[in-house]
Amino acid sequence: MRTTAQRRVSRRRLGFSLMELLIVVAILMILGAVAIPRINDALRNAKEMAAVREIHNLNQAQVQYMSQYGRFATSLTELGPPTGGQAGPAGADFITGEMAKGLKNGYLFTVQGSQTGYTINANPQSFPTTGRRTFYSDQTGVLRQNFGAEPANATSAELGGAAEATPQKK
């Protein structure tokens, strides 16, 4: 015959009780509720910083394009890889094919150019999921931002200015 102590030991070896499992599940749900918003914020911030890097790349590509062809590119496709053959004004090969399509890291990029200047806009593909800021730059190289879905423009706050420290919540 088994003693009471032996029964307790063999019962414990069978597994966890329902109450123990419920406590573990509750703890995991609480941790998830705290962690998931922070992870989403970190991903959104990473996409915004990637957009800022791409705008710097586009500014450099525009300077190279102007130096080589005597005018600014009027579209991303002119800065991108050629459709066939050698690089030229229709495809200068200064940016990747992915960037030339205008969508990268959750941001939509547009370039408009003329003989005297150009503008670059970067807007979240899905506001506020992929980004909570829009960005703008032009031939001056100054990067501007707008906290909100409205596209940034030449009068928007400069990136790194006082407006960056206090985003407006809507």
C-alpha cells in the first residue's frame, strides 16, 4: 500500500493543475498587453527613421543626377535603374529598383523635379500603422516633418526642431 506522501508525489508528477495553468495564461496575457504596443511603437519608429535615410539617399541621387545630366530628375524612375541597356536620363541607376517604384518600408515616396529644383515627399502607406509622421525635402536638403496624415511641405517644422520634441496628438 502507498502512503499519503507517496500519493502526493505521484499526483504531482501527473502535470499542472487547472488553476496553475490559468495563472500562467493570465500572466502571459498581461505581459503581452504591455509588450505589444511597445513593439509596435518601436517598429513604427524604425520605419520612420528608414524613410528619413531614404530621403537623404534621394537628395544625394538628385545632386548626382543634376551633376551628370544638367537638370533634376522629375520622377523616381529617372533616378532608378535603366529598363534596358546603359544608364541614362531615363534611368540613371542612382537608386534601387524597389525605391524607384516609390514604396519602401511602409512609406510612399514621390519626387517632382524641374530645371531649378525638386521636392521629395514620404508619406506612410497606412497612417498611423506604418508611420505617424510625413516627411518633405527639396533641393536645399532640409528635411521637414509633419505629425499627422497631412503631407509635410516647405512650411512644415524642420526635423530636429522644437516641434519634434512635442508631437501633436489628434
